[in-house]
Amino acid sequence: MKFLMLRGQVPQDRDPQEIIFDYLADVDDMWTQLFYKLVGSNDWAEIWYWGGTREKLFNHNFVERWSLSFEKIYEGKYNFFTCHSPDVIFCRGGFKEYHCVLKRFPKAIKIYYGAGTRFLPQSAFDDYDIILQDSPEQVKRCKEKFPKALTTLFIKPAPDNLFYPLNGIKKEYDICFPADGRPSRKGHDFIYSTIPKHLKVLNLGFPTRHAKKPDNVVSYRVLKPEMPRHIQKCKIGIIASTIQGKLSGDSCPRTIPELLACDIPIVVLDELEFWLEKYITPMTGRLASRENYWETVQDVLDNRDEYNPRKYYEENLSLNHAATFLKEKIRQVMKGE
């Protein structure tokens, strides 16, 4: 089979060098690692970004390609999809820049995953065969709007090449709060205004302007490959993304599987859109409201040894599980089931 992933734009909010890798084993992007899991030895696959210039052959049949625009990607230098049609196109987000590619290959199976504010396919192109969602409510809304598509909940893994338990790391903090402070939806205002003073907290991400950081919170950003080591300085993790209008906030942030993969139990604010039964179990952590959030955090801290998130992750959420899930959905569409 021939696979094409439309990954998005080369980063504009940070140094593009952060996503350039020479070896697939070092790539920190979960979507790249997951996409590679779909590819058999006799298949061909490419991942495309717009907004830059780069061509990297990671394997004999797996290419990452950047172009200034997807409309120009067919001009000049030969690429595989100049002469061949993909069997499957996976769209990470429904950006208008994708539409010229999607319309060029009408017979390809088209997969959509948007998440958050983009959980529904965007205007101008919505002819997708498979639509992946993070929560049951998103599935319901999507099926109402796109009844012909196969809409399903999606297993979101971590990059397994990076996120796993490490030995010899001292637990310096009670809580890991891995959240980018630039958007307001990540919950810094709630966490920073209510956190008990006796807890030591590590916030990993860009600083926030939406709330004043308490003295018992240490905040800094590290690059993705360094995240596991810093996450594991903490005993448990918290996710506090908040509602901002009807289904317009976060949905299943990548930090959930990343924490679990690192064997860190979690407490999730109940305002988050995600597949609750898949990620919160007696092995992984707890769900909590604003009213009982810190009581729940303390309980998970006090009973940390009763949880086994890494085992649950390996058995239910890994890249292999996610790839097997996607392959089955593709098979269903190909067979007309």
C-alpha cells in the first residue's frame, strides 16, 4: 500500500530545528512514529509538511518531505506521488493547505484527526472516510454531522522510543504539571490559584501570562526528548485543561499517554474531553472536579504504589496498539464494512 500523511506546518512558534532528526529512532513526533508502524516492508509512505524545504529518507520506503506549499510540491523535483496515487491519506488537522492534495486523489481512503477546537472536519473539504475522535461526545456530534463516515474513538499513544521508565531519577517534586502556558485552556489559572502550599510542583512548558506562578511551583520548558527525564522527577502528574465553550477546549492532550508511559499516575480535571474509560482506570489514576481536585491529588500521592500506569500503557495504549487499531479501521473501509 501507499500511505501519505499531511502532518501540518513547519513550526512557526519555535525553532524548526527542533523537529529535524537524522534518524527515525530519534524522532520525537508521535504521529511520525505511529505512521511508520502502519507501513509494511513492501509499502511506501511519506509525511509532508508545508512551510519549509527538506527531504529526509528515514528508511528505504519512508520519507519526510517539506515544501513551501503543498500546491508547489508537485513542481520541479520528482517525488513519488507525482506519478503514484496514495491508497491512504492521513490528515492531522483539516487545514485548507491540505485541500489541493485531498482533491487530487479522490479515490484514496482519507482519515481525519483534528482534536480540540478542530475535532470536526473543517469547511471546504469534509469528504473523509474515517474520522478519529478523543471523546464519546465528540463521536456523537461528528456522527450527526457526517453520518457517512466511519467515526470512532482513537487510542492516542506516546512516542515509545522516548517515553518509558528511566532508572536512577530522584523524585524531587510531588506533582508534574506538563502544560504549555501560552493558551489559557491548559488550566494554569485554576492550578496556580488553588494549589496547596505544601505541594512541590514542576510545570513543564512555556510560562503563562494568565496567572501568577506560586512560590511552590518551578516552571521551565524542555525539548521533547528531554521530557521523560524531567517528568520522572515527579511522583504523580496532573492534567487540568478547562472548558472554554461547548467542546472548544482541549481534548486528550498528549501529556496523558506520555505520563502513563513513564509510569506516572495521573489526576485529570473532569472538564477535559477525552476517552475516560480508556485512560482512567484503577491502574492509572483518578478523575476529579474542581471541588475535590486537591483532595484527590493528595489521595493519589498517598497511595502512589497502588497504581501501575506503565503496565496498563503497555497492554492498552502503546504505539503498536494504536497502529493495530488504525489498520483494522482501514481494512473495514476497504472491505466496505
